[in-house]
Amino acid sequence: MSEIVVLQSAEKDWFELYRRLGEPFDRAFSSTVQLIAMNPQIGPTWRIAPFRRRLITGYPVGIFYSLVGKRVVISAVIDLRQDASSIDVQLRRLQP
């Protein structure tokens, strides 16, 4: 199982979504993070390198992460009900 590192930007995103969506969202988020930890390449690559995206089941939300050695670095948790180019702008700000 890969080590998970959650950046402050992703923690902020998660908290804002958790406040709106509550405990069921948190459970779905945690399950998705566990799935990513067990199989880091499960998320398809996104349009902006080095990010991958994994959808959170039951929500229009994606976890955007990258693989750094044996670690999974979660950079953002984004509501996908927006234009993909808007998501790209957010991710470009987070590129290493």
C-alpha cells in the first residue's frame, strides 16, 4: 500500500466540500483514498501532467493526485461541475 500525502490545498478543498455534503461524503472520500493507496494507478491521467483523477463514487467530485516515488500526493479535491479548462487553471497553480 502506498503512503498518502495530502497537501494543504487538498485539505482546504475537502473541508469546504465536507461542510456542504457531510458525513456520507467523508466516508466516500475516505474509501476512494484507500482505493488509491492500494492501487495508485487506478486514476486515469488528467490533461495536466503529472496529475491523475479518481472520481468519488456518488459525488461529482474528483481527487487529483500525482505519484512521487512510492507516495501518492493528493493536491486537490475538486467539484467537477465546471468547465475542464477551469480545473486545468486550478491544477496548474499546484504543479510541482
